[in-house]
Amino acid sequence: MGKVRGGRVTFDPDRIVMAGGATGANELIMFCLADPGDAFLVPSPYYPAFDRDLSWRTRVKLLPVACESSNNFKITIQALKEAYENARKANIKVKGIIIANPSNPLGTTMDRETLRSLVTFINEKEIHLVCDEIYAATIFCAPKFVSVSEVVEEVKCNRDLIHIVYSLSKDMGLPGFRVGIVYSYNDKVVNCGRKMSSFGLVSSQTQHLLASMLADEEFVDTFLAESSKRLGNRHKIFTRGLEEVGIKCLDSNAGLYCWMDLRPLLNEPTFEGEMALWRVIINDVRLNVSPGSSFHCVEPGWFRVCFANMDDETLGISLQRIRLLVGKWKEMGAQVKNNGRKKTLKLNFSSRIYDAAVLSPHMMSPHSPIPHSPIVRART
């Protein structure tokens, strides 16, 4: 954690509580901080599985705080104040704010001033701040990552209210090892978390293996530098490929995703229109993307696309399919202009230029609105 943050912060090993991945860590911190019916504010768009990880068993409510494209989806204190007051008027007890920094799905990082304002806000309201920082080492261009652990050194605040979730899944590419942690500045949370950690233990064999790996500082340095370099190159190739056909993405500097703006392709500027376009992309274009509505985005037409989980050849195929989508959309736009009748975007490719194996149903995102059949779920 210290290495990823450039050595600017020193962490105390005695404040670490281990858990079964960031999923388990996020649930654990909710159990420690909130009672059933309490709420956390979450800037949207946010990771869809937060609804599962933070709420299903804890029965904690998540209240989205709307962020808009007009300021690149940055959280504002005004929006937080409105969400906080609306919750109080509805007799909902707000126990804190949870953020993902860097963001999934946006691929952006919070600047120091925003983090300082968040810390000041939660300190004034005496509520908690949970920072999910599992993408901290995926920064591939400026600005640099700023951790909340740096900000608490600069701002006078009650540190008992600050908690960090981290894991090796994204930064070291080890999701299957299921190693996550809660790092809390609050002694009571650390003690409570350790009592609960029996429900999500990390095996001693796994710990020994990873400790040996992380002790090899030369390997870790090389891995993190190479990972950042490859993410940056892939992001550049993908976004430039989209720009060539007139598709823009939110400017981003981190993570594994692009936040793709397909609003011009919507038949109508509604979430129904977004889902109609998503079904075309899934069923006809054969690309697995996630609609913005699944991230609680308040503006229809945004889609998250992962650019880091495929080889270069597959990336080329993906861009080729997107070109076909945009080409068909432009063709239909010309037809509408000529005969004045609006048509629903439908694609019918005469030849399959893609490998069906890449698109088999078990590859679908777990957050996809398409229900999985029992046969698909049973595949090994």
C-alpha cells in the first residue's frame, strides 16, 4: 500500500483486518459501522455490485448521490448536502459516505481538493468515510493518485471516521486469491472487524505465498510499472479507435474501463432507449458492455467497456464491430433524413466476422441485466 502511494504515507500493520477479497472487506466494514436500516451515501455512477456487497446481508441502504456529465461526473459538496438532508427528512439515518477512488466505472481519480472537502464534510456531520482504493496502482497517466490516507495527514479531522478498503485483485491481477483488507484508523472498528473476520478468512498458505511475492520488491516494482504502461497503451489504442468513428469517452487516467458516450446513437434520450441500444450491442454487435443505468447513472446513453481483459487481436475485432455499429447508425440517419420516418436501430450482418467462442454466454458480465439460464450457470 505504501509503495503504490509513492511512499508518501506509512501504514500501521496493526490496523489491518484481512477479508476474503474487497467484496468481503466492504461487507465487513458495513457490519461494523451500520445497523439494518441505516444508510450510506454513494456518488453515482457507482460499481453495481455495491448493492450486493454492502446491502444484501447487512440490510444497509445505499443512497445514490447524482453526479452529472456537465462537470465530468465529479462529486460536489452541494449534491452531498442535498442527499444528506433529503435522507434526514425521510427519517433515514446516514452513517457515512462510501467512494471508489479510482472510480469504477469512470476510470477517474479524485483530486486532493475534492478529498479534502469530503473529509471536512464527514467531520462536520460526524459520519464515516469509506474509501475503496482497489484500483490505486492502475494509474496510467496524470494526474497522480491521491489517497485519503494522505489527506488525513493534512486536514484536522476525527480519524476514527476514516476507513480504507484495499485488495490485490486489480493492482496485482490476483482476483482469484480473494485477499482484501480493511484499514481503519478506528480502534473499535479494527477490534470488531477481527472478531468478524472468521467468516472470511484468508488461508495461511495464501498469506505465506503472497508475503513471499510482495517481499520481492524488484518484482513488484517491475510488475506495477509494466502494468501501468500496458494499461496506458491499451487505453490510448481503444479511445483513439473510438474517436475515429466519432465516439467519445470520458477523460480518464486509471482503472480497466472506459466510460463510453453513446448518447448520439440512442433512438430516444431515455433509459428505455439506452436498454434498446444495449440489446443491439449485445445481441447483434456481439460486444459485452454494461449500460449506465446499471451503475445508477442519471443520464441515459453512457456505457462502461472494459479494455483490459482481451488480447490485441480481440481488441481489433471489438473496434471493427463498433465501426459497423456506427456505420449502420449513420446509414439509418441518412434514410430518415431522406424519407422522414424514424426507424429503430437494428443490425443484420451478412457475415460473421467474429469468433463465437469469444462471445459464449458464460462470458457475460455478472452485472448484466440479461438473466442467465440454469444451463449457463452450470457450465464449468
